[in-house]
Amino acid sequence: MSQITLYLDDATQALVEQAAQAHGLSKSRWVADIIRKYAAHEWTQDGLALAGRFADFPLREGALVVQPADAARVGF
């Protein structure tokens, strides 16, 4: 298991201590859980359930995509 050193200001340190205590975890475990949660490259089940649910979403095959008119261009 590797170790990491974090430099936190007093207010942030207090937040970590409070959150870890509220969850019944050590500070190290709480920080590791937060890193896993926010650094993961996986979709949540709720996010996956939304896939394909928007019929007019522009990336869906066969969806009608209405593009705005191009802006007038300035010649040089």
C-alpha cells in the first residue's frame, strides 16, 4: 500500500476530520473513498439508465438535428 502526503489549510483539515468522523471512518479511509468515487471512469447505474431515453438528443441515430444558420463571415 502506498502513502501520500496532503497539505491542507486548517479549514479543509477540519472538514476532512468532521466528514471522516461523521462516516465512522479514519481520515485516510475517507479520503481514499472520495478519490475512488471522483476519479473513477465508470458511469453510475442511474446514468446508464438514461442512455437512449432522449429521442431528440442530437447524437442519437436518426434524430432530427436542426443546426442554426452560419454567422456572416468577414472577408480579409
